[in-house]
Amino acid sequence: MTQAQRKKTALNPEHAAIRRVIAAIPRGCVASYGEIASRAGLPRRARLVGRVLSDAGEGAGLPWHRVLRADGKIALVPGSRGYREQRQRLIAEGVAVLKGRVNLARFGWQRNLDAELWAMR
């Protein structure tokens, strides 16, 4: 993707909403493509989330490694460089990754609202 195409994509309000949601995922938490789309006001647009991440590239500074499939699995090809990097980044943040999968009930972003509201600060 060219610089001009990236700039045009960045100006798209749907893409901007998705970027804001991804940027808001806290360290040590993950979210699925579908959850991100819903939070951005774009239900059923999970594939668009993937496209926005792909188009953004490394320079965007988005925490891409915190985005997973709906079943908690890393979406990249197992064993690939990207897969290994995503796994390493998640582990560095304290997220347990077992056989390429993250327990969304435990590490999902705002999955357990009671625990987040009443957690010791």
C-alpha cells in the first residue's frame, strides 16, 4: 500500500474508529476482531478490522498483537515469523498463550466487568 493510500484509509471514519478501539486495548488484555468491530460501532465487520490492521503497518504503532480470532487463537500461520512475534509480545505482557490460544475469559478485554470494577487497585 502506498503512502497516499494509507493516508486516505486513515481519514476514513470507519477505519479511524477501528484504530481508536485497537489503540485502547490495555496491556495484558486481548480482543477479537469481531469485538473490536462491535466496539467501533461496526458489528459484523470483523474482516474490516483485519484489513485496517494490515493496511496500518508497523509505523502506525497499534498494538496489533492484542487482536485474536473469536476462539482466542492467533490468526497468523503457526510457526511463521509473525506468529512467533505475536506470541512473544503477548507473553511479555503476561498473557498466557497455550498452543497458539489465549483464554479469552481470563485475558479478554472487559470480559469480566465485575472483576474489573472491583479489582484491587
